[in-house]
Amino acid sequence: MQDSFSNKILCFGELLLHFAPDSDGNWLNEQSMKIFIGGAEYNVASALAQWKNPVKLLTALPENFIGNQLESQLKNKEIEILAEKNNGRIGTFYLSSDGDMQNASVVYDRFPSVFTESDFSTFSFDEIFSEVKWLHISTITPALSENAYQKCLDLMKEAACRNITVSLDLNYRSALWHGRNPSDRIKNLMPFVNVLMGNIWSIQQFLDIPIDYELNGNFDDKNLLKQAKKSALEIQKQFPKVGLVANTFRFTSGEEVNYFATLFAEDELLVSEKYHSHKIEERVGSGDSFMAALIHGALKSNPAQQILEDATKVAFRKLFVKGDTINDSINIEKL
């Protein structure tokens, strides 16, 4: 059970370096490229900390100056870090700002890394869950190693025993699953999940809940809403602990984007305002910022429609912020 001091959000996942060469190749002549700190759970933790939520990050870092500097950077962001440490290397990925994490434009270099090689045995559950009221994980993490998957499962089980809210982001990265079918593993995690985020396609991919409505590929297709509701109802039928199901819908054509989201709460499908832009600056981290806003709003006990609208607006604004995380231009209390 939680004690009266439980107020922290715990995120578990790999901390990465994101190398962002320009897509035209000018970085070769300039011998310089942008580098960001990244990783799905870190992106969530960073946004939550920026909005003055107390946050912990359970991860792994190399036992060298890079690990030390990363740890200092997180502490500067007021993120409490629990780091498994060994002599390995930090994981990396390469992606330009006009590339997308969900397709072949991303190049991973994270096998092996300190995270994929860790056995996650340094910290006890009492240390990990001290003062914690919320656990967040994405489906990227259980794809990385057998130990990481087992740690996700163990953390979720322990969180449920301690009456800690559990959220899961259904991020699908085909390159990380190496042709494996992820549905069995993710279904093993689902009985402990209270808040789920993804979209109707990732729900189909991970949970084998089919898309039954014919979709025309347009953002204003009314069948998207019908499917979002049907998928959510099936999720709650199979996994009764899930109270909130969020879907994000991002339709891009070249630089143009249409964006909206839904939230299924208390047997009702809520739909956000729709957003449009002729050009976006960054494709990384938008979903993570949505997840952070969803957690923030839920912890503040905001009305469900406000939670959805805030999360959607934050996620859309992230499309215009370079790098993996939000910056000071996105203040959830002043949207």
C-alpha cells in the first residue's frame, strides 16, 4: 500500500543519445550535428518534471564520464535517477528532424548497451517504489531484452500490489522486435495496466484487437471514432483494470499534418479539437508529451475532457519544438 507521502511518478526505460544529422548531409562538411537526450520514458519524465511533478527514472548508465554527465543533467532537470551501472555503452539512434521513428528513417545502435545488458538487480522494490504513486512504461522497453521484459512485468505486478497506478504506451517499433510477434508479451503486462495510450493500429498490433471498420485513410473519417470506441470497449472487456484508453491520430502528407485524439473514459468516447499545420519541425516525442500530459492531468484529477484537450494541444505543439522533449515554450498550466 502507498503511504501518505506517495507523490512521485516512476518511469522505467532506456536513456539514449539521439544523433540528429540534417537530411541533406551537410553535417559531413560541417563536421557537426545536433545531439539530444532521448528515450520514450525519459521524454515523459522530462515533461513531467518541467511541469513540477516529482519524478523518478529507473534506467541504466555506463560507469564513465558520459554516464556521470547524463546523471548530472537529469539531476539538473530535477529528475531523481536510479541508475544500474556497468562498463557498457549508452544506446544511440540516428534520426533527422524530418524523419519518423516509426519507419526506416531511424537507425538504432543500442544492441548491446548498458540497458540491454543489465540484469536490473541493483535496487530493491522498496527503494524503487519509495514515495511512488504512478508507474509508467512503454512497449519499447520489453522489446529490448529478456531481462527488461521481465523487469517490466515484475514492476507492474509489484505496483499493482502497492495500489500504484500503472500506465502503458503502446509504442510499436518493428526494428526493435526483430520480426518477433510482441502480442503475447504485451498481453502478459496488460492485467496490471490502468491507463493505456496508443492508437487503433497499435492496439491491433499488440493486443490482437482487429480493426473492423473500413477506413478511407483520411483524418475526418468517422469510422476512426467508431473503431476507437469499439477497441476501447474490447480492451476493458479483456482487461477490466484499464480505466482510460487514449488514441492519438496524426495524419501527415509531406510537411502537412492533421492531428487529434480521443479518450475513452467512464463508458464515453471523448474527442479532442482538431489541429492542422502546413509544416512541422519535429516528429520525435509528440506521443511522449501527450502521455506526460495525460498523467499530469489524471494526477490533478482534472475533468476527462480537459485532460484530453490539454494532452492533444501539448502533443501538437511538440511538433514545432526541435529535439526529443518539450521546452519551456510548452507550459501545460498556460495553454
